[in-house]
Amino acid sequence: MFKRVLIANRGEIAIRIARAASALRLASVSVYAPADALSLHIRVTTESREIGSSRGPSSDPVRAYLGIEALIEAAKATRCDSVHPGYGFLSENTTFAKRCLEEGIAFIGPRTETLALFGDKTKARELARSLDIPIIPGSSKAVASVEDALAVSKTIGYPVMLKAAGGGGGRGMRVVASADEMSAAFARCRSEALAAFGDDSVFVEKLVARPRHIEVQILADSQGAMVHLYERDCSVQLRNQKVVEIAPAPGLEAGLRRRLLEDAIRLARAAGFVNAGTIEFLVNPERGEHFFIECNPRIQVEHTVTEQVTGIDLVESQFRIAAGESLKALGIPDQAAVKTPRGFAVQARIVAVGPGVLTAYKEPTGPGVRVDSCAYLGYAPPPQFDPMFAKLICQSNSTHSFESALDHTLRALDEFHIAGLPTNLRQLRAVLSHPAVRAGDARTSIFSEYLELAAPAGAQASVSGSLALLEQQATALRGGKNALGLSAARPPSASLAVPSGEEGIESPMEGAIIELPVEAGATVEAGATLMIISAMKMETAITAPCAGVVTEIRPAEIGAIVAAGQIVATIAPAKRDGDAASPRRYGDDTWAPMLADVQTLQAIAHHRFAPGSTDPGVVRQRSRGKLTCRERIDLLRTTTRMDGSPASRPPTISVAGARSTAGRSWCAPTISPRAVVMPTAQLVERVPISIGCRSTFGARRSDCSTARQAAAASQQWCPSSRRPARAVRRKARAQ
């Protein structure tokens, strides 16, 4: 067995590897980029070593984990006799594995020949074809140019999928629906692939409609023994990123399952596979078809669910096989020794959906609950990396049913206390409660088929009794401050001011700038790329909404961080055909139709409440000298800030027709030479504030939140009273 291992990774998988090494009595060495100086993985190893730099070209924290020579030097300097690459980064890099062997350092993973074979997905497809294992129609080798990709796509027909040939994990993948989209998708795929794997080669596949994504876990030793540990269902995916994984795959027809397992073993045996790996397929259940797509010769993010249902520690097995032990020594000499899975296990990936600092964090516990995480109180996930910071894994109860595994996971989500950082907890609840998932028939297209599943991301999962107690205590320890008030990892970036007549362009998410193809003063067409940011393991282009001149773009440095909603550029629209501007047209598959509906409803509302309105409800209110609900809310908004505190200098408004009787005031705002001018704060005292199920002006409770804030700021709100207007009336009577 080895004595000391360098863990060439970060986050939760680095912690998982360190724990396995400790169980086998191996010393461990972690590495970290400067951006990860406060990461938990460097505190659980025997030793840690900084790699990369905080300045200059090597300041990119992702690049630090891709620096082969720096990692080799770290391993040698710390006297490591082995390296575990984890997943992602250099885990499938043949050059890295070869350099380890050249330095006499064992690479915990398959042989270099196997990495070279499966590292080129086009070669892997050819191997599968030679074994009569079905593959998806596509290019026989990597495509060198946009023109080559267009030629292949024309032959097999659109839509197609562009995929990175040198890696997986959802990076370097784009759906291309037509030839017009190929150029931009090709550039982004190559750039993502190069950044993630150090290899920018891509290939083309026909897009399979509504498949299930099923993968088979393989374990093999150097003596020729090989077994499968059954399959996993990874069909719940958002933007090619797996969200929920299940072992074994529920609802899979027995004959189809047998063919998948057999083909996975045949392919792995033909490749001379050693150690742990995953053979992945797309499945069409309706037609009983399956297609090989790739082999990942490494540990997977979702290895946890296989461990839970088989009882086999895959990471420890990797170490022991790499040290020369046989499957027999591991207790699984042949396939018959692999027990049938015990029930089901479900993994839910918990990710940050925005910036923040964890101001409260408590993981769920109990029988059948496992959490693999790198989070802790005070942790601020660096935006340059994969946003996943925890994995929740839950098993079936004594019934061993799939339904009980889902319910167990839902209950655990209810007990997962996270504050200060927006996450996908509520989205996970929606997914695990969805009929398609509970029927065991989720497809990779689930988020595009059921758009409501994407909507709840970022909100709290639910408010169980235990969770409410935890939040109550966390708030008390924060001195009563809201968690969101403490969530900024750094001061928010300043948005650009948008001059009159110009268009402001917002960043759709937080990310790091990796490309700036234009500068201030450049003339651009609608749809031109202004900036490219890296976030959520993908690259996103920020484009011009109209043709014109870029008047300002900021920040203008590679590596700078932009916030979600931050205005990063301004454009002076070009005028064409007289006064007509040239705005970009959006399709029906975007938010544009819904925004148009909202604008229509806003116009209707403004017309209804306009001066001289003939709407019966508005006329009735004004004839009585009362404000409408809309006028009252707009009025109160001018008196308080968003946090409910009073404005330092309350504005004044003109009010005519104000009178008081029996403790009530009616105020009809008009523009009149005889109007009485008074501070708005005084006017608030003269407006009845009623926060019941419905106010005296017909506003719903939700519409009255601003009124509640204003009353509290004026010390009119009594927590024990549901009707703060009583305080106003008492004061009026006393006067």
C-alpha cells in the first residue's frame, strides 16, 4: 500500500479522498489555489501546499489545478508516492498520468493507454462500433473547423450536439438547432473544453430526443477480474449538469438493463480497463434502445449512491487496486459476489445559485442519510469553480422502495439549514416531488418540458419546525440581523450609469470575465458579443441588445468578477431608416412574450388609475375623498427605504381636500394652487393604516407590507396588534 498521496483536486471530492486515505492509514497532501485558501479540504489533510499565484497570468484559480508541472513538483516536494486526481480537472489527462509514472509516482486510476482511448471520445465511439454496441450517429473524429461541423451536421440532420472530445461533466457541450447557431456554439464549446480539460477538440453527434441517461459502474483489477456494480440513473439534468442521481435506475425494463450491463462489461474488457470507471448510455425506453456515449475513466460525482446500495467503498477500492490488490482481496472475486442492490439511493446536488457567505449551516442526520460537503459556517464559495458545495445522499427505508428513498431525501432537505447563501434547495424539492421523477421516468429534457421546475431556484426549501428553530437561533446570534444582510462575500460591484437614450446591458449571473472582444467606442451589431463570463461550469456570452456604439464597458479586465444584474456596458443605439432604432428580436422561446404581457398589464393598470379615470372602483374612492390602493402604496414608498427605515429628508407632496372626522383622514392628491403642502411623514400619520386580511382601501395583505414598514418607522405599529390603525385613531381622538 502507498504511504502518502497528493490529492490533485479541491472541494468535497478532495475531502472524500482524504478520508478514504486516512481509513487506509495513508498520509495525504492537499493543494490549493489562493482563492481556496479558506477552503475546508486543506484542513482535513496531513499537509497542504499552495499552487498557482494571486497575480499575473497564473492568477486564474482554475488554471492552478490544471498545472501539471506544478502538481508534480508539489508531489515530489512532499514525498508523495501516489496521486489521486478525483473528478474533473486532470482526472482524465493522459499527459498528467504519464508524468506521474515518469517521476515514479502512482496514478490512482486506469492505465495511461486507457485514458488515451477514452479521453478521445471519437476513438471510444469507434471501439464501441467495432463491438456492435449501438452508438449515436455523428462525426468519426474531432471536427477541426466550423465548416467541418456544418458538413457533418448537414449529413446527420439537425438538431445536433457539439461535445468536448477530451472530457465530460457537462462541460464543452452545446445543442445546435440550425446552421446559424453553429459558429457561436463551436467557439464556446472549444473554449470551455480547453479551459476545463486543456484540450479544445470537439465532435458532433445527432441529438437524441427525450432520452434517459443511464450509466454503469465498473470495477476491475490488474489480474483481469472485472465486475459491474449495477447502474445509475442520471437523467435529471439542467444545462447538461446532473442535478439528481439514483441507484439503481428505477423502472428500467429487465431485458434493457441486462443489455446495458453486458455491453458495459464488453466495452471495458476490450479496452483492458483497470480500476474504477463508468460506461454511459442514452436510453429510449419506448423503443428499448440504448446508445453508448462515453466512458469516464475516473471516480464520478455520483459514486456515492452506488456505495450506499452495494456497500462497496469505491474510493478505497481505487487505492487498493492501484496498489496491486485483486478484486478477490476486496471480497468481490466475480460478478456473483456482487450482491443485488439494497433498495434505492438518491443523491441531490446542492449548489449555490448566487454569491454569499454561509451565516448558518447544519446538515441533516439520521439513519440512511449521508452528506458529502465542503461547506462550513462563514464559507463563501469562490465563483470561479463548480457551484456545488454539498451532496445529500439518502436511502430507502425498510421497505426498500424507490418511493421511500425519495421521501427520505425530501425529509432530509427539510432539515438542511443553510442561510446567507442562495441555493437550489427548493428546486430540489420540486424535482423530487414531480410525477415524472416519482414514476421513475425522468428524461434529460425534464427542465425544458416542465419550466416550473426551474422557477423556484434560490429559495428556501420549506419551513419545518426544526428548521424554524435553527433559523430563529441563528438570527438571534446575528443580533437580529437578516441573513441576507450578511451574505455579501465582498461589496457588490458598481453598475454603470445608463445615460438617457442609451441601452444598459446586464450580466445575467455572477461570474469571472474571460474574454472582452470589444472596447469602448466600438460599433457593434445587434447580438454581437460584448463580454464572455465563466460561471456554473459554463461560458456565457453577454451580447448587444441592439446595434450601436459601445459607449462604456466596465469592468474591462480579464478575471474581474461581475455580479448578477450588474450593468456592465452601455450602448448608444444606432438610428436607421429615419428615427427607427434596430433592436434585437427575441424568439417565442425566451422571456420576451411574458415580458410583453407584463407590460400590457402595467399599461392597463396605469390607464385605470390615471387622472380622469372612469373606472367605477376608482371613481367611487375618489368621490369619497379617498386614495386608491395604488396611490397609497406609491405615496408610502416615498417615505421609507427598502429596509423600512424612514427617509432622512421626507419629500413633500401637495394634498387638497384633506379633512378629519372620527379619527380618520381622507386625502385626495391633486395639483392645486390652494393645496396644503406638508411633509409626507406627517401625511402618513393622517392616513389610516389597516393591515388586516384586506385594508380599508381594498389592498391585499401583500400590498400593505410597505404600509406596515412606514407605520413601524413612525412608531405607530404595535406588534401585539394586527391593526396598527388603532394607534392612529387613538392619537387623532386625543388631539
